[in-house]
Amino acid sequence: MKTSDLITIDPEILGGAPVFKGTRVPLKTLFEYLENDYSVEEFLECFPSVSRDLVRQVLERSEQALLSPAA
């Protein structure tokens, strides 16, 4: 799955901030929730337009990007 299947970056949506595909929910919000000790479940309750699968895929992609060796 391509990153463009997970997120949207469009200057017309929240000034170009990366958002979950098909929503106006910034990816940054997920990471802020997790940094502040909220669970994914709590995030999903607050942002029902974001699916659990989409969150899982974004977190997996983030993990891969952070843990893959530098090219």
C-alpha cells in the first residue's frame, strides 16, 4: 500500500497538513494523543471518521520508516 493510500496532503485541507485519507484529521493528532498517554482506542472514539485499520497502517508505516537502515 502506498503512502498516498493512507494520507492526504492538500493545500485546500488544513493548509496542507498531512491528514488521514478521506478525513480532515491531522496525523499529528494521533501522535499527540499517544505522546500524552491516550490509547489508540481513545483516539478512535474522539475521531470516528478514522478507521482502526488506517491507524494501524499509519503506525506500521511510521515504524518501518524509523527502523529501516539509512540508504
